[in-house]
Amino acid sequence: MRQLDVFLGDNLVGHVVENRKGGRFEYEQSVADKLAGRPVLSMAFPAKGRPFGEAKTSAWFNGLLPEGSRRDEICRSLGVSTYDWIGLLAEIGWECAGAVRVFERGHKRARELRFEAISPSALAEKLSSATARLPQVESELFRMSLGGFQEKMCVVMPTIPEGAYSVVADDVLLPMGDSSSTHILKPESEHYPGLAESEAWAMTAAGHAARASRVALLDLDDAPGTLVVERYDRVVDDVSKCVARLHQEDACQALGIDPHGKYATASAPKVRRNCRLAAEIFLRPRGREGRAVAPARCESGAWQLGCARQEHIVSLPRADGS
């Protein structure tokens, strides 16, 4: 039976152990002892010494993976069954949403921090071809897994200037080995022309009402309309330029619901669950600076309690499930 090692940043926090019913997540004993009862990996997984059930484990870890036809294409390119979420995570779980990173037990990680420059013409070619963006079995350089149906590509770019409508593709880097990305590129499908511009408008409007990721359109000839999103789960140190991963999860993961549940029609029970989750987050005891005390954070190899931007972030959906 296979086993996956689950990391938050560079810290091993637990394992997924395969069985005949799927797999069960269990915390490292040292984490369970030191942070008992705290939602280290998820609000759905308060730290304890016993493993969690197969259904909850499958729901949470499937939330890290692509969905729909995008998942089908990736599985075909890697020779993995679409139902084999453990095998798929072993192949592409090197860079996930938040600080989560998943590796198969015994896998030799590419620990080098390296970036490769990509020319605007080569980037346009990748963005224009879904096949060119698919991970390949023979590639040991970089794999990433982000949920959702839309095509995504992880890169490193300069910070998007405040108020910018578009950005150029002159300084784009591809992260390799153990490196982290800072931006996500979302090329629009030919079936949905104008989607990138529409999403840019909606996220910019949302940013005037609440804190939101900076976005801009990519100014690149011969490329499809592409949205550039600055990752809110990454923080770049102004001096060292090192990229820190911030842990986050979406509401479905926090509630232990299968990712398909986020697209369900709104119902009273679902709204009540979201309200309970929001209350649990926002009514958490406050720190001295008036900010919610984080469940736990991992920084510089040490587990700590924390406040402010390093805290465990939960993305709440709207009532309609989007």
C-alpha cells in the first residue's frame, strides 16, 4: 500500500496511508502531541493521535486537485486513473494551494531552488496549447496542483502595480525543483472568450470592497486572453526575495465536504454550515492587537501560535456555492 508524506512548507505534519477503502490521514505523533486539538492542516482535522476516516480524507485531499476535463487530461498525460487521487497527488502535489506539499513516501525530492527564464514567445506558445502545459511523466523539474476547472499555470513575476490594468511578460520565471510560485496565469478557453477580462473586472471590483488578490491582464501577443493573479497565499520578503508559503483552505475542505459540494444549489443546511464555520473563525479569541489568533503556523522550522497574515486562512464561498 502506498503512503504520502504531507508537508506544510518544509515541515512534515502527517501522512496519508492507503487502504482498501481509499486512504486515511494521520498526523505525525510529535505534531499531535504538541498541537493537540488545533486545526494544523485543516479545520476538519484537529490534531489528534488517531487517523481520520476515508471519506473525510478523500474529500479534503481531492480539494487540492484539478477538476473536470482538466483533471482527465492531466491523468491521461501521467498514466494515472482519474479515480486514483492518491496516485495523482503523488505525481503533482509538489506545489499546492496554501503551504501544503505532498510527496510519495520514498520519493527523492528535487530540493534545489531554481528558476528558469521563459521568453515571451515561449510563454505565448505554452498559454496557447493546453498540451504544452500538461505535466509529463519524464519531467522531474516542477509539478503543481491547484483545484478548480479552469486552466492554470504557476510562475514567478514581479508584483502587480496597484491599479494596473495589464502587465507585460518580460520578466516571467518558471519555478523548478523545490521553488515556490508567486503568480497564477489563467488563460481563457476558446469556448469562453472574454472570460479573463470579465474575471479581472469582477476581482478588481471586489478589491474595492474587501481585501482581494491583485489581478491584471497579460499583455502578450499571440497568447489567448490571460488573467494574472497575484497569489495571496505567498509572501515575498522585500530584502531576501525569499517566498513564504501561507497555509489556506477553502470552505468545503474546512467543512469536510467533497469538492463537488461547492457547486451544489444553495440550501438551508449548507448556508447554516457556512455560517457556523464563519462564526468559529471570526469569534476565535482575539490577540493583543485585536486580530484573530491563528490555530498554528509553521515558520523557520518551529511550530508557533500566530496572528496577522500568517494565520490559517479559510476561503468562504457565496451562498450560491461559487
